[in-house]
Amino acid sequence: MSPAAHRAIPPETHELAGEYVLGTLSAAARREVEARLDNDAVLRAAVLAWEERLLPLAGLADPLSPSPRLWQRIERSLNARPQATTPRATNWWRGWDTLALWRSLAAGGLATAALLAVVLAGRLAEAPPATRFMVVLVAPDDRAPGWVVQASSPQRVELIPLATIEVPADKTLQFWTKADDWKAPVSLGLVTPGRSLSVPLDALPALQPNQLFELTLEPRGGSPIGKPTGPVRFIGRAVKVM
């Protein structure tokens, strides 16, 4: 889509199309969107723009094989979906609404990367800005994603929670980063579970691909020695996406 055509799409249409593509709408809202797709060229263009934006994210996350139980839940969910009232609208979504496609996307890692887009779809009232770097922070033990780091500027990052986690009353989460050529990690501040954090990086070198980000569990008030002392709760590396 050309920049001019992109700007011509109203912000509320962008948001609706993003939630539709990501599958975060209610069943009733989804049916309403599907009924509009044949006659609403602007909405169709917004949906295509979101599909084009999200599909390349499949290569950003490490492959992860979901459990058989998860596939059974996905299959039950797809089988339980009501049929669209407009035949052509059903064809529009048919390529996405298949278990085989979800298997192939998950194998490529889109399920993890798309979590970022879910957050963006709910937060932005207009077309998302070009994100230069992205990090999905996952738990070391089960690889469950817990946070996303995004950077539309090399000198600032946004830490966004994907879920609320429990932290002991006498502990705190501390945010760290380290590029490959640094001698030690640098603290980016203390983190409140369930709340976003915007961190300026003016005093640090520009972000680099593969730069490490992690959240560790530290004593209340943060690490007493200026470097991580507690267990790593979430960890990931930066990927340049734009």
C-alpha cells in the first residue's frame, strides 16, 4: 500500500482491521466485519495492510512446537466458529481460518511475534509507527512470552507486558540490557508487573541487532551491586524489523 493510501484510512478502521486480522474481536464483532468486507473497500485495504505487516513477523521468533493439547484446543475453537453470513466474506477469511495454517504459522514462530501486534492493535488509534527493533522476552524454563520490547528509535525502548506476573513482596523486577561488545549489563530501571515502561537510552550506544534484554528478580530497591544478582525471569534478544 502506498503511503498516501495508508494515510487515507481512518484510524478507527486501522484499529478494527488489526483486531480482525489478529482474531481479538468478539464473535459478533467479527461477523459484522466479515459482512462489511465485500462492500467496504477502505476496510478491505486496512485488512490487507495488516496482513502484509504481520506475516513477515513469522521469521522473527524461534520455532516452538506446541503441545498436542494446545492443537486440540485450537481445533475445537475453529470447529466451533459460526459460519459467516456472507459467502464471499467467508472466502476472504478462509485462508486464515484453518488448522493447517495455524500449525504452519506456529512452526515459524508467528504466535509469539504476533503477541506484540495484539498489544499494538489495542494501544494505537492509527497506523502503527515503523518499529526498528523488537524483542520478545520469554521465561527461560518454558519459553512462555511475558513481555515485549519495541523501539521505533535507536535511543528509546518501550517495555510492554503481555501478562501480569507475581513478584514476592520483598523482591522487584529489574530491567537490563547488554550488547555483544559490552563488558557488563546495564540497568534500565525497576519494573512494575503489569505496567509498561518507557526507557530513554541517550547515555548508551545505539541499539544493535542481537542486543540482550532481560528481567531479573532482585531485592527490593534493585540490585545492590549494579549488575544482576537474582534469577532471570524473562530474556530475549533484539531483532531489527524495519
